[in-house]
Amino acid sequence: MEIVFHKTELAAMLAPEGSVHRAAARAAGRVRDRAKKNVTVDTGLLRNSIISEEMTADGPWKLRFRIGSKVYYAIYQELGTPPIYAKHAPLLVFKVGGKWVRTYSTKGVPAVHYLGRAIEEVTVADFLP
């Protein structure tokens, strides 16, 4: 069996109204929705900030979508943090729930991998209507 795509047909499929473009946008939206379900919620800011958007491709035959958040702490929720130790003072001092805390270190933040898990779950069905 041989499948032949001509440049004009391929260009039509990759165009914003084309079938390949729509399928990729659909899959990106589904990954975004899964990431929103995977994220732990305190205030809802991170969950509500997760978006999927088309990016400028670096060639005429490529599609690129970005899925993520611009909230500053999103990366720490995704990847976690190591323990934090006082560097310039004997203790770390910070407020939690209206109470001051003084400690030598914190355990860090465990990784949630809300986006990584959403990407790992992608299947062919995500591209289909």
C-alpha cells in the first residue's frame, strides 16, 4: 500500500481549519483538562491558570502547542523542591495560617507531576472527535 500526500493537500490539513490541526488542538485541550484534574487545589489559582495555546512553528509543516501555567509556583508543584535550609540566619522564619513558624529547615514540596502525568496518558483517542 502506498499513501501519497501532495503539498497542497498537506498544507490544507495543517491549516487552522484543517483536520490535522484540529486533531492536534483537540489533543492539547484534553491534556490541559487532565492536568487541571491532576493538580492539587488550595486556592484554585494554579488549576485555573493552566492553558493550551498554539505556538509559532519553526517550519511550514509543523504544529506546536504549549500546555502549562505562567503561575510562578507551577514548576515547583510539577517537579517538587528539595529541603530548604536557613542560609543567612540561624532559622527560617515564615507565616503559615496566621502563625509564625521558626525552624532550621523544611522538608521541601513533593512533586505532583500534574502535567507530566497528563502528557503520559495521551492516546490516539485524544486526537479523535
